[in-house]
Amino acid sequence: MPSADKTTVHQDRSVVPPTRRDEIAAAGSELIGGPAGRWAWSGGGRLTPVKVVALVAIGMFALGMVQKAPCYNWAWFRGANSQYTHACYSDIPHLFLGRGFADNLVPYFDRLSGDMEYLEYPVLTGLFMELASWLTPGGSIQYREQMYWMVNAGMLMICAAVIAVCVTRTHRRRPWDALLVALAPAFALTATINWDLLAVALTAAAMLMWSRGRALAFGVLIGLATAAKLYPVLLLGPLFVLCWRAGRFREYGAALLAAAGSWLAVNLPVMLLAPEGWKKFYTFSQERQIDFGSFWLIITQRTGRSMEVGAVNAYAMLLMLLASAGIAALALTAPRRPRFAQLAFLIVAAFILTNKVYSPQYVLWLVPLAALARPRWRDFLVWQACEVLYFLGIWMYLAYTNGGDEHKGLPTEGYQLAIALHLLGTLYLCALVVRDILMPERDGVRRDGSDDPSGGALDGAEDVFVLGQAAGHDRHVAQTERGPRVEWGARPPGAA
């Protein structure tokens, strides 16, 4: 019988070591000793994958806070242009005063002065903002704005840690893929621009719950995420198509009802007691003109012609419906049922690409989904490079347009190039995900025999409804994942 000590150093075969599968990961691992060897063991010990990824995510978040230091110390308060030239702008300190938190106004109930009559954020995000204002100490208005940003940064750091942990645990046999999230440069740069991380954290937790077969918990979390930001509700669309293909309507129904219930539980009190304030988010989204980051802006700037907001809304909706129909057709005709994370990434990316505005922090919506849908370092870093260039481009463009006669920054043509890079980078990653769906043998997640690690009830389920060539193809039947599973943080049986 082998001793317990010998079993502790043997590689757990259920874990997929990225340094053996990904050349970029292997090259990057040279900084910490090189790729995992044959006898490396990834289980047990104090530094489990979950803890490592969470610590790295917190470290990168802290670096992102340091990047905002020029603004924290003076640029938010001594001239608007300096916060653009230092690329450290954040909505958080400005909205502390601009949305009435400094005056102890109640969001949605108290009318604001200025052009924005009520807070233009969903209810759960408004509650998050209000809670941060309660924790902000008194003092001068500048000190309070600094502290409000700091308090929010601390709360958003918790969200970042939750995202890292959830992505690590969603694919049980691929925990190290979550390092894509933890080390994403665009994640660190944009994490404290706005409050998007709250919705991203709830969505990541929902994905984890679905992967564990907990449809009700998934629905509750998706409903809460939608109460914080609108985009998470999009995930219910591709999930319906996948459940249709697999005949899992019971699980989908439970998730849908739970999502509706949790969304109503958060929204209904404000909807009834302050209807004008509650609907401001929705009316503002409809009335908002073409704004930064969208291809609509390139069209209007290049042609010199403005577009009516109603027409843009209709065109954007039509493009989104066409993209959704294409994703549904892809899901029902693919030779093998797509993974949930793949379709979730595609639907959110379609929304971002067709929308009339793209704020730089919207990249946060896609980072966890990209890590689950296409965990390849080269492709992920290509996309991240495009997003970082866009992040710099928008601030340099604002510096140019707000700099008066100095014209320091990026002119209009340069900013249009930055938008095009963002669009092309996102389309590039979408194209690779679509290729993996059409050619499942090229999907890195399925290379070890897995079916859909984040699919929950869909994982290993047989198809009951398919269209096109997939209906007569023997590959459309999902293969049940084989091999041992692990719970991270626990030692395998017999280990010392």
C-alpha cells in the first residue's frame, strides 16, 4: 500500500492544468517556476485555487485603485480635463453630490435639482449607492466625495472577490481559468468607474448556482442582478433555447418564476410608492441620445448627420432581435448542444455591439462570461488589448474635446479608431466562440470529455429537439462527463 505522503504529491487527474494545454499560460508560468509537472498536485494545502484566484483578483483591484490616485488626490476637484488626461475618471465621486447623496436625499423619492430629476439607476444599484453614503463620514465636501469613492471601492472589491470565487467554482475541473478574470487588465482599470460590479457579481453567482443544478437559486440571483443592471435578464433567452433542445422545461420554469419573483420583491415597493422615480432608469435609457463607444456614433460623426433617438432605438432593437434569432438558430442546429456560458457570452456581446452607448466599464459584463466561454489566454488577451486601447482612447478624446484651444489628446478620427478596435476585438472573440460551437472538437473545455460544466441540468442531458443537419447527426447527443470530480479546498480521499 502506498503511504499517504506519496499520494499527496500526485497530480489529481480531474484537474485540467492550463500550463499543459495553453502555450501562453505555459510561457507566463515561467515567472513562478514553469508549467505544472507530472507529479504536481493541485489539491489540499492552504493555497487552494479558489484562494489564489481571489487573492490575485483583490491584488489587481488594488492596483486599479492606485491607478486612480491622481484623481483621488486632486484631478476630480481641480479642473475637469486633468481626470481625462490621467485616465482616472470615475462617476462615483461626482454623483455623490450630483444625485443628492451629499444632501441625504432619498433615491427615487426625492426630486433632484438640475436636468436629472431622479436617480437614473435600477433600484438595487440605488440601494447600493445609498448604503455607501450612509457609511461615508462627515467633513468637507471634497473629503466626503473622496471617502464616498473609497467606501464604494471597498464594497466593489468584495464584489470582485465574489466574481473570482464564483468563476473558479463554476467549472469544477478548470478552476485556473478564473485567472483570466483576476488578471484581466480592463477589469482592474474599469472596476471603480461605476457600480456595474454589483450586477456582475450577482450574475456570476447565478451561473455558479445553475452549474450546481440549483435552478431556483439561479433564478433568484438573476432577478436580483437584473434589479441592479438590465443586461443579466438576457441570459434567460439562450437558457430557454438550451432547455428546449434538452427538454428541461421544469428547471427553466422554476428559474424564470424565481427571477420574476426576486425582481418584483426589490422593485415593487419603489414602483408603488415612487413610480416617477422608479421609471426614470427606463425612460432615461429610451431617451438617451447616441453616445460614446457605439458604431452609431461613428456613423453620425462620419456622415455629419444626426439621427432621431426613436429611430436609433428601433434600429438597435431590430439588430438585437436578429442577433438573438441567429443565436437561437445556432443553438438548435449545432452538431452538439452549445454550452450555456458560450451562448451567455454571445447574447451579452450582441447587446453591447448593437447598443447606442458603450461606457468603458461595460467590459466588466463580458469578462467572467468570456473566461467561461473561451478560456484561451491568447484570444482573451487580444480582446483585452483592444479594450484597454479603447479605455485610453475615450479619456484622451474627452481631454481633446474639453481642452479648449490646447487640443491635447485624441482627435475625433483617433477616437473612431479606438471604437473600431473595441468592436473588432469583441467580434473576434464572438467568432471564435461560434467556431467552437460549430466545431465542438475544437472547444478547449470539452477536450477532456466534459459536456457542459456550467450547464447544471443540461450537463450530459440528451437532446429531444434539434433542427437541420443536427437532427440526423450522431454527435448531437451530449456525452455525459466522465471522471472524478473535486470540491476545491478539500483533500482527496487518502491524502495526508
